[in-house]
Amino acid sequence: MKTLISDKYIKDDKSKAIYDRAVDVITGGVSRNTIYRAPHPFYVASAKGSYITDIDGTERLDFANNMASLIHGHSHPTIINAVTEQLHNGSAYTMATEAEVRFAELLTSRSPGFEKVRFVNSGTEAVMTMIKASRAYTGKYKIAKAEGSYHGTYDFAEVSQTANPSNWGDIDKPNSVPVAQGTPLNVLNDVIIFPYNDIERTIKLLDDNADDIACVLIDPVPHRVGLFPATEEFVKALYNWTRKNNAILAFDEVVTYRVNYSGAQASYSVKPDLTALGKIIGGGFPIGALVGKSEIMQVLDPRQTFLKHPHSGTFSANPVSTTAGRIAMEMFNEQAVLDLNNLTNVARNQIEEVIKLADVPVCLTGAGSMFRMHFQENAPNTYRETYQNKETRDVINELLDFLFFEEDIVMINTMACMFATSLKQNDVDRLSDALLRGLRFMKPKIDRL
Ligand SMILES: Cc1ncc(COP(=O)(O)O)c(C=O)c1O
């Protein structure tokens, strides 16, 4: 079989030279495992709209958008202007800025349940603060989360994110599986794992721990579980359970806030008490936010005589991120959300056609401006159905390499696309054509899975 790494990269590989330096000073040569790729990552020179140019001069069409965080693509001129103006006045101070207030006003006006906001620096931190606020408010300490769901890297939030057939246990009582070696046993014991969208099993697991559960944490369209939405019935069952049992319904909308103007939560008849945000609300800069009911958010209020959850962060609510975020979210208005979701829908339809033409057992899941390809005939409904064995992962990696090296297209490493408003119909056509060639090229291996 022909090698997938094109000659051009081997001949004139400035990225390799930088990576050789990187491994001497950065462990593994990267600070985010997600950007590592064999034989080495490729280093960016510049990016504009939906195109990224690497230091060897190759321009690639980007459907990853920095792991779903760039809702308007790269270096949008309106965001650049606003941030540049802010930078002339400083980037962070041990004082407050109106920038955070303006942005909080915008966010609270967008979603009915967003009564108060606290800015932090990442999605991980937003989820962590949401869990700690839930504990502080309820006086309980356990959390419940779905098997396979990714919520960042806080000890409690990451449990069972990478559960696999050798350790996930009985579906009636899934094991709490550590991600990082050395995770304290107490952490694992304090995280109840449930199967997503499985009302009966989940409620039974919650009931068994009702006295201790501070919050039930879900992502309404969890990427790693399979990128399919929570059902109305499931969300309602969790809502009702949390009402009855003095627990918080906590949504992680770090990725899914893009799905509707008011977040994916707009799709449900009941709303969460607290929501963690991140990614797109930073307009391309690091950010996170905890938003939700005033009564619960009060645990963070420094004016309280008994402050239940003291909370700070050196760069939290810095005016660069909050300015960029506000401008980005102002531009991501109701019409822009609709247009983006429509374009993504067109892409999904075209790719469904491509799958038929290539005659491969592949399917799509997704919502709003996101979709993911699965190497199976029928769309998965559970994490265990989504789980990929090594053979499937190898095929996916080979297809991703084909797209990256032969077609100059960047996708997320789960074979997902997270769209940006900078994308146009001709970009979608290019993706469909590339996928047709890629799936045809990989067909013998896909058929053998
Ligand atoms: C659903 C979800 N929650 C939380 C996070 C963590 O966000 P961050 O990488 O900004 O810490 C991510 C990141 O991918 C995510 O996908």
C-alpha cells in the first residue's frame, strides 16, 4: 500500500525540525495530546477564516476549529480590532473591568436560566467550579456522570471517560474507571457512573446514592459518548429526580452552547440549575463560565457572611477574553446560528450521499453545527456501542491522515466536524469530495471491520 505521508512533507519538513527541538524541552513535544499526530505535529504559520497555513506553506481547510472553539473561524477582523484596542489598554489587572459586565449582560439575556455568571479560564475550570458549587449548595459530596462523557480534566469529572470493555463492568452498575493513574480511590467512590439516555438504569443508580449526590452532570450532546442528543424523557427524568432529592441538574455546554442561540438546553422543556460554558464564548481566547440560578450561584458571592465556596483566578474575566467573547457572541446572533446549522445540515446530507456512493458501513450522528462519523452501519445509541476497538481506531487514523496529507483537510480526531460561520458551500463540497475519495480508498479496510 502506498505511504500516506506525502513526499512533499518528507522533502521539505520544517515542522519535523521544530518537533525535534520540541521533544527536548516539552514532554512528548506537545502541551496538548490532541494536537499530536504521527510522525510529528505540523506547526502553523498563520490562519484566516477557515484556512490554516503551516510553516511549509501548505494551506488546509479547517473543520476542527480549535476543537470546536472558533465559531467564526480564524482571526475574524472584528474580533481582532476589538482585542487590539483592548490590548493597548492592558490585558489583565487586579481590578475589575466593564468588559466582563457587558459580556455577562449579553449571556444572561440569551438563556432564561442564566441568572448569574462567573467567568473562569477554561471549560475544565467551569465544570470544576460547577461541581464544587453544587457540593457547597447541597451539602453533599458525590457526583453522577455518564460513562464515556468528557468534561475536562478535573479528577471527579474525568472518571470513566475512557472506560473500555476490559474495565467498564456491568451496565447495571458501571465501574468508576480512573483516567489518570493514581486517581485516589475516594474520588472513584464518589463518582456514580450511569449509562447515557438509559432512564431506568440511571434512576436506579441515582436512587442507590440519593443521600450523597450533589449534582447530576450531563452534556446534552456528548461528543465522546457518540454525539447524539439526550432525549427529552431522559433530561426530564434527571430533572425530576434532582428536584426530589436536593441535587443540582448540571449541564456541561462547553461544546454544545453552539447548537442553539440559547444553547442545546433550549431543546428541552426543563432547564438545568447550573451550566458550564467555554470554547466559543471566548471568541478564540481562553475562557470558561459558570452560569445559572442566582440562589445557587450565591455560594460564590464574597458579600455573604459565610462564604461557602471561595473562588478566584488570576486571569478570570480578563478583558481580552471577555471582549473577544462578547464580540463573537454578538455576531453569533439568532440568524447566524440558523445559517450555520443549515450549512451543517447540507454537509450532513451530502456526506450521507457520499457514504452511499462509497458503499461503506459508515453513519453520522450530531446536532446543530456538529457531526461525527461512525464506522458502523447503524448510528450508536450508547457509549458502549460507540466505543472503537483498536482496528477501528487504526482505520480512522488512516482516513484522517488521508484527509490531512492528500486532501489538505483538518478534522477532529474522532472523525468529527465542528463548523464555523467562515465556512461556505464550496468548502462543504470540497469536504464531501475528499471524503468520497477517502472512503473509497479505505473501503477494503472499512469492510473488514
Ligand atoms: C464537553 C466538554 N467539557 C469540558 C471541556 C474542557 O474544556 P477545556 O479544554 O477548555 O478545559 C471540553 C473540552 O474539549 C469539552 O468538550
